[in-house]
Amino acid sequence: MENLFSAIRKKINGIIWTLAVTGIFLLILAILIVWTDFVLRLVIGLLVIVIAYTFFYAAYKLKSMKDEVERFLRLK
């Protein structure tokens, strides 16, 4: 049973890292997009920033849910 929870914990940690790295990548991409042509690329850059924020927020929520499950099941 504990192996199951450790496997789930590893998968959730992988998802958290993936979302965080993707968010950072999209944030850098948004800055590079906005840097050149201002008006059209500003809109595209803002869209990418919103997507990056979504990834960061999803990573934060997954981390908090993982902490809640671990606290509830007293795994730490």
C-alpha cells in the first residue's frame, strides 16, 4: 500500500516539475515574442503569459493537494 502512495507521489512531483518548467519556458517565450513587433506580438505575448500563469497555478494547486493528501493520510 505504501508503494502505491510513493508511486503516486513521484508521479505528482513529476507533473509539478513539468508544469513549472513549461511555465518558465512560456514566460521566456512571451518576453521574446513581445520584444520585436509591438502591437500584434503584445497580444500573443499576453496570451502566452496567461498560459504560463495557468501552468504555475496548476503546479501550485497540485502541490497543495499533494500536501493535503499526505497530511490526511499521515505519510510524512
